[in-house]
Amino acid sequence: MTAASPIRSRRRRWTYADYLRIPADGKRHELIDGRHFVSPAPDYDHQAVVLEIVRRLGEQIQDRGLGIVMVAPLDVHLPPCTVLQPDVMAMRGDPADLRGAKKLTRAPELVVEVLSPSTAARDRSLKRRRYAAAGVLEYWLVDPVARTIEQCGLEDGDLVTLVEGARAVKSIAFPGVRVALRPR
């Protein structure tokens, strides 16, 4: 969307209805508290780490019937004016409950954001605060170059850092689940 967009000129605060009018352009669009953000497609290192995490979480969560593992793009709508697309997310429940869903309307228990130069600041601040407010129990910030994980847990309404710079973490949202990143 450009500055001349009719949506942009009509309001400062975007709504979910505005979000639904964004044309499919292959970019990742998100709303955070009514502000529109656009991110370029992720690079190879980012996607390789996403795939590694999805594979490991899928084996331990989904294959064992503990919940559902999903990957972007899938909208997580946190009313009133936030729509996020976490790189990876896991939630308790039966996958059959989500068949046909166009968006999630509750916060996942675990959210993973793989950092990239264009999104790292937003992942560490705005999105972290919004995930905390929505009740996400566990949040991982993954550095795809260093191949390390910063693990955050929900404490008193805030996602606080529990482990920083780790190559492996044990999930607090899904006990018995452990993810280790292979060195490059």
C-alpha cells in the first residue's frame, strides 16, 4: 500500500476490515494496534531455520497429539486492531478444530519469530508486547545467523527473557518438548 492509498488517507488507525482489503502482493502484511507494517519475503537462512523448527516441533507436539504446529502465513487476529503472522506457532488443541479457518482468533501458547534485519526491532518490541497482552505463554526470538534462541516466558503480563543465546531450549508451554538448532 502506498501513501496515496484510499485506506491510508481515510484513517490513521487500520481495522481488520482494512486489512482484508490489502491486495495479495506476496509480501507479509501485519497490523499492530492499528498500524500497518509490510515486510519483504524472508531470505534463505530465515526459511531454513523456520523449516528446522517446524520439523522439530511437529515431531514432538503434533505427532504426539499435544497440539497443532503452524507456519506463516496464517493470520493471528488479536482484536481490536492487531493481525500478526508469526513465523511458527503452536497451540493446544485438535487440528480438526482449525480446518477451514481463515485466521486464528486466540493467541497460540508458543510463538516463534525468526529475526531478520527488516523485522528484528519490531519482533523485539511491538510484537513482543502485543503477544504478552494476548497471553502468549512462550515466545522465542531466533537468530538465524548465530543459530541461537532467546526464550521468553509470560510472567505478570510481560514476556520476560528466561534464556538468551541458547542453541537448545526446553519449552515451558509444552513440557517435554525440546528444540536444538544445528550449528551451521
